[in-house]
Amino acid sequence: MKTGTIGVDEEQDDDLFEHYRIVVDPGQSLVRIDKFLQDRLPNVTRTKVQDGIHNGFVKVNENTIKPNYKIHPGDVITVSLPEPPRDTDVKPENLPLNIIYEDEHLLVVNKEPGMVVHPAFQNWSGTLVNALAYHFQNLPQMPGNEGRPGLVHRIDKDTSGLVVIAKTETAMTKLARQFFDHSIERTYWALVWGEPAPPEGTINVNVGRSPKDRRVTVAFPDGEMGRTAITHYKVLKNLRYVSLIECRLETGRTHQIRAHMKYLGHPLFNDAVYGGNQVLKGTTFSKYRQFVENCFKIMPRQALHAKTLGFVHPATGKFLQFDSELPKDFLDVLEKWENYVKYN
């Protein structure tokens, strides 16, 4: 499973292995398991599935099977496919960095939307880590996270906002401990569909990988699955069909805010993974629908920004607090909604 102690900080989590757990639907017809998995696993060829079956990485009801096994309704399929091997040597790239604070121990970067934090499968270049490797020499790495120098935590490609980078081994260790202890103070601003009620509250609901799709995080309100996840939210502005909210993280699970707001019935605006890329509130009139679609084009990502970040400086012991401006796409969409509500 996951190695090292790098913090997730809401948005991203990469395991050493690709893990899946699929429960076959009651109405599923009898088909070969290699064909069944090829149709359901992202970026996985039938040959890779067959190799995984031969090597014991695929099991049905906890038993090893052959590629020609035909699945039955109710079968529980577990898959543990190794990721493609990757080169841990990071290629330095002269990419712009928006550094808002720097000293000899650490720096804080305001990451632009669309930039991947670290090299990984299908994103080996153009990442924040590639830029860090160009601008800084000999950044430390957490054990088990080779190829990710300086990273203590990370946020998703399409989430903008603040990321702290360690420049020394001591800074990395002490910052990582604060993330582990949940003592880091983090707030995110998000645009969500609808008007959450009450306008201020706490979501204390477990979240974890979806049994049907490991790329998606889902809520487990019964508490029997998933991991503890706590999000404190507050509505900052109601805009009739959408709301600007602030979320303060007490824990930092993968996609925590996105999953929690989906659970409340208020997905993030234009969040394709969690259903926010459809018109969920408002009229069906073509004029309104066109307005929403124009907003989607302006901000072709989930409306989520890591707004503030606070932590104890690993060398001085002083508490540091940083704030960041919303990026242009977020500001533009927010302005359009404010004008729409005002004039319609």
C-alpha cells in the first residue's frame, strides 16, 4: 500500500499499487473476467489484466482464478496491479513559480490551476516538482517518496492554491509531523451548487475509496468503512443557485471536500468527477443554461482553491499564516454569478 509519510492535504493520494474492489452486480451476465476487468479499469489492457491474473494479483472471493473464469453475480473481485515502473530522477524544467514566501528552511508557493504537483504516470514533466528541481538544488525527500523532492503535502492538478515546500531535512520532518498530527491550519474556498443548510456546520463523515472506482472518494456515513474525515464549512456568499463557501480542514483525506460536499448534496461547481459539471440548480431556460455553460468554459475545472495555510515554522517555532488571492478563472466566474443574480 502507500509508503512514506507525505501528507495528502485534501486532494491527491498515490499508492504503490493500483487497488480495486469490485462487487459484481446482481444482473451481470456471465463473461470472462479478463474482458470484464478490461472494460472497467482505466488505462489497463487485457494483456496486463491477464498477466495480473497469472501472477496472483487478481482474486475472486479471495481465491486465485484463471483468465477464462466467468464472473457470477455477487462475486467480489479484488485487483492489485503494480503501477508502471517510473524513473525517480526528476528532470529540472524552467517553469514559473509563484513564490509568496521563502527563507533558508522552506518556501510557500501559490500553485496555478492545471499544474500537476509531482511527476507520475502520464504526467512526467511540467510539474511543480520539475520546476522546484530547476530553481533549487538538493531538496530533501521523504523515505518512500523518491522523485518528489521538497514535498510535504500536495493538492490536485485542478485545485489552485498554497503548497509549502521543505528545503532541509529538518524542515521536512517537522512539517510532515504537523500534517500527521492535523495541527496544520488550512482553509479552502469553493463554489458549490445550491445553498447549504445550515449555512455553517461540521461534516464528520468517514470517506474512502469507492469500491466501484478507486479514482473517486465516497462518504461512508455508517462509519464502518473509510477513514475519519472532518470538514468545517461556512457559507460566505449566497448567489441563488450557487454558494461561495469556506472549508476548514481538520483532517486531510483524498478529495475530502469534494466528497463531503457531494454527500451534503452540494457538489463543487464544474467538478466532473463528482457530478458538478451539470446544471444542478436553477431553471431549464436556454438563456440560463447557456450562462452556466459559459461559466464552465471560463473555469474548466472544479471550483476549489487552497486559500490559507498556517503552520509552526520548523526552525523558529513561530506560527506562520499565509493567504492567497483567488485565481483569475475563479474570480471571473464569481463575478459573472454576482452579476447574474443582480440583474436577473
